Amino acid sequence: MINLPNTLTVLRIFFVPLLLAVMLQRNVEVKIGGIPFNTEWLALVIFLAAAGTDLLDGYLARRRHQVTTFGKLADPLADKLLISAAFICLVELDRVPAWMVFIIVGREFAVTGLRGIALSKGYTIAASDLGKTKMVIQVVAVSLLMIEPYSPVVADMAYLTLWAAVLFATWSAVDYCRTFWLSLGEQHRRKSSGKLATLDKTSKHDLIT
């Protein structure tokens, strides 16, 4: 369904290649409205604009009662593409240890896989509050890491936030796994109850006839 929240979600996906193109350009300065921007600050503006659509689309979807299945699936996917692209670029720029990004990006793939399996079973795993908190921490970490060369204080804050992002990524992955298995178990119990009810009705019918 095409509506404003879903349009913002799709727009966030289109921000990803633009962010990649800017982040991977080194020592380039452009002028916007006569104001000079180097690649780090321009990338930060693009990244924050893209991340801002995440807050806006969710708010509008709830306020306008336009929560859709497409939005539930595409919104976290757009987040994962944005965050993964940003962190992978930061590895290329030698700002982040690769093993930490492996944990963060690996978590995103794992949760996406669980969501896909859940969808094939007939139910949807929506984004949890823990997952949303993780996203906020990751946005702050990426933002600080983009500009950390300009201030030792920012650099220290960036790496503290990065550690927090890794911890929350791990914690939320465990939480999604727990939710997945609980949902799977609940669905299995419902199917079993349905089969027992059908067998019970069949048995009663056989007795009557």
C-alpha cells in the first residue's frame, strides 16, 4: 500500500547508495549554498536525514493509522541497509574494527532471516522496543564515528557508543530469537489444539452414527 510512511521508508533505502558514494570519497570538499562541506560532514547530513525518516515514518504510521504489513517488513529492512552500509564504510575508512561490525551486521542478517521464516509460517515479528533502542544507539555511534577525527573527545564518545551498539545488537538478537521460538511454539500448540478438536468432533460423529 502506497502512503506517506511507506514512501519515507522507500526513500530511506534510496539514501543508502548516496551515503556510500559520499563516505567513500576521501578529501573532497563541496559547496552547498556557498557553505563548504567536506565528505565527513556531508555524509553526516545525509545519514542523519535518512535516519530521521525512520522516526518520522513510524510516527506518521501510528498517528494516521496507516500501519501496514509492507511497512512492518520494509521499515526494519531499510534500517538494516542504512546501518550496515554506514558501518561497512567505516571499516573501509579504518574507523571501526571489522570484528565489531561483523557482530552488528551479522545480527541484522540473522534477525532478517528469522523474520522471513516467521512470515513463511504465517506470522510477523514486529520491531521490539529493544531493537528500536539498538537502532538509536547505532545512529549515534555512526554519527560520532563519522566526525571523530576532528576531536579526541568525540573519538572517545564514539568508541564508547560503539561498544554499547555491539552489546545492544547482541542482546536484541537473543531477544528476537526468544520471541521467534515462543511464537513458533505458540503456533504449534494452536495447530495441535485444532487437530485434537477435529479428532474429537470426528469421534463424536462416529459414535452417533
